[in-house]
Amino acid sequence: MDTEKPHPAESEIPGSTRAAVITPPGAGAIAVVRVWGPGSLAMVDRLFRPASGIGLARMRPGRPRVGRLGACGVGDQVVVEILDDQGILEIQCHGGRAAPLAVMHTLIQAGAARAEPGLVAATTAQSVIATQALEDLPLAATLKTAAILLDQADGALDREIAAIARLVVADREALVGRLKTLIQRSGIGLRLARGWTVALAGRPNVGKSRLMNAIIGRERALVDHRPGTTRDVVTCELALEGWPIELVDTAGEREAIDSIERQGIERARAARAHADLVLLVLDGSMPLEPSDFHLLSQPHQARIVVANKSDLPPAWSLDQVGVELAISAERGQGLGELARLIAERIVGDPPPAFAAVPFRGSHVQCIVDALDRVESGNPAEALARLARGG
Ligand SMILES: Nc1nc2c(ncn2[C@@H]2O[C@H](COP(=O)(O)OP(=O)(O)OP(=O)(O)O)[C@@H](O)[C@H]2O)c(=O)[nH]1
Ligand SMILES: [Mg+2]
């Protein structure tokens, strides 16, 4: 039976109810509008005409109801669900542009205020960190990154910080170890919403563009036997081993023959400087040239050197310049191993399931500050810093 006691939010003052479309704009079968704040349930109850049964105000949270929304006319057919005891509701209506706009229009006419999208996460989250995790969740491009953020929305980082705070007086060594683990995991945490950048580098004609196309499985970049084909920076987003990556193809490094190529080479250098990892491609079938040695001598925080065109007879010995892998972009040889190597180099040791992972700069700052205070013999200050949060 659907007969329940009246909902607490029903009696609250109308007027500060807020509403927001929480699904992305564009074509789609279903859109979702979230409604919350004082008077939310009473407002939606007034506007909602259930297909059958009792009104919304007597419903228990978690039971979807089918009906129509709109004070007059046919109104869109919707599914309304009360999410919790605070009177947070979701209205699922038809997707696209018009139907969610009509639902929003109906709610605003009834007195709801349009909410900032960033406020929506705060409606269901239990803490500041959980709110931030839900804010970042729509930016997570892969299941792996989304799962880590969902763990933080579920309280993993909050619980770990509370546990660490309890260790401050009890066990200094364990405390330092756990703070350091969190700092190490933040390397991944800070990339959950934006991913990593991997830049392809190499002299002209070594097969950088062919390699980009082979990795992503479509003809994204122009490939030609003439050196100097790629002029601009060509980017592409993909997932390698479940981690979101922006792959950047660049102009080949050499003495430029005209001003367009010079600009392209400048852009290639900037792309390399900003990348998390440089994939330096050499041509294993042709003798090494000064441009190869120039690139090999560049200092970079992380780099993988590959020898391409392994389907052709080798022109030099691979262990000569620190090549880690021989591949053939043309034949697709070695690409699985390359994907694993890239993931290993950028992600390192991924956190176990349900682990605490700091994912904002402010979290990392707080943990670094706390560690600093512990190491300088001020555990009480470390505790205070953890309590203040990020
Ligand atoms: N045999 C063989 N040929 C390849 C391989 N990879 C690329 N090529 C060929 O090498 C030539 C150059 O390939 P690109 O991908 O355009 O080279 P690039 O490094 O992007 O060159 P620029 O854009 O000029 O810097 C083309 O003719 C490709 O078909 C490979 O693994 N084996
Ligand atoms: Mg190219």
C-alpha cells in the first residue's frame, strides 16, 4: 500500500524551493529535474497528477510515481520520486530541450528558484568532500575514475581523515605512513576529472600520426610518406586501460623549412612541455638523425621511447638509445603492450577499491600541511589542520 504519514518537508515554508535540470542538454530519451529546499514536496505535490493512487505528500521516499506534471493542459508524462526525508525530489521527464524546459517553467511559475548546477550535488551529499566528489563526478570520463569519485562521495576520504586524526597521539609512525599514502594517491585523484595528457613526439615521418590513428582505431590524423605532414597539434580523447587520456599528435621536430612548419614545431614543443608523458617515436628502419638525438637529450619528467616500423628490417640496435618497446603502427604490433606501459607510467600503483583518494588541490594541501606539522613535532597542530579540512 502507498499510504504513508505526511512528509516532514510538506509543512515547510514555500518560496525557497529550488530546481535544476541535472542531465546534460541535447537530444536524449529522458531528462531529470531535481527539486529541493523548503516546500519542495508540497509544491511538486500540487503540480503532479498521479496516474492512480494517493498524492505524493503521503508517499514514502524511494517509490517512483507515474503521472503528469503541469497545473493545466495535458502536461508531460513524468516519473516523480522523493529521494529522502529532506524533501529532495527528482522528476524524470522526456528528454531533449522542450520537455525539461516545460517542467522547469511549471516549477518556476509555481515559485521555485532556478538553482546553479554546482548547488545540485550539495542536495544529497553528507559532507563537503562528498559534495565535491559529486560535483566532479560528471567530469569523470571512465568507469574507473567515476568509481574512485563515488567511493569519496560515499565517505572513503572522510573516514580515512577521521581515522588518521585518531592516530595523531597514538601512533606517529602509522600516522606518517597513512598521510604519505594519501599524498601518493592524490597523483591519481587530481586527474580524475580531467585525465592525463600524452604527447607524441619525434622527427618527421617516423609514424607519429599513423600511431595515433592505430591507437584510437580511426583515421583522425593525416598520414603521408612526405615528411612534415602534421603542422598543427591534433588531439584526441580516449581511455587506455580504463584511464582517460588526451593523446596529442604534433609536428615532427627538425629544422623548419617555412614559417608554418616553424609555428607547428613551436606548438609541438609547448605540447610536450605541458604533457604528463611524452611518447618519443623513433623510426627503427632508418638510421638515427640529429633530430632524434636532440629529442632524446631533452629532459622530461616522464617519457617512453618506442622504435616504430618493426615490420621493416632494423637499421640500428634498439638498446642503443634506451628504447623500451618495438612497435609497428602500420601492422598494430606491440600496441597492447604500449597501452599497458602508458597506463603504468602515468597512473603508477592504482588505489584499491573503496580506498580514500584526495582529489582536490585543497585536500592535498591540508594533508601536506598536517604531515609537515607532524614531522616538525607538532601533532596537536596537525590535528587542528586536519579538522579544518581543505
Ligand atoms: N612500414 C611501416 N610504415 C609506417 C609505419 N608507421 C608509419 N609508417 C609510414 O610512415 C610514413 C609517415 O607516417 P606519418 O604517421 O605521417 O609520420 P609522422 O611522424 O606523423 O610524420 P610528420 O607528420 O611529418 O611529422 C607514412 O608513409 C606511413 O604509412 C609502420 O609501422 N610501418
Ligand atoms: Mg604526422
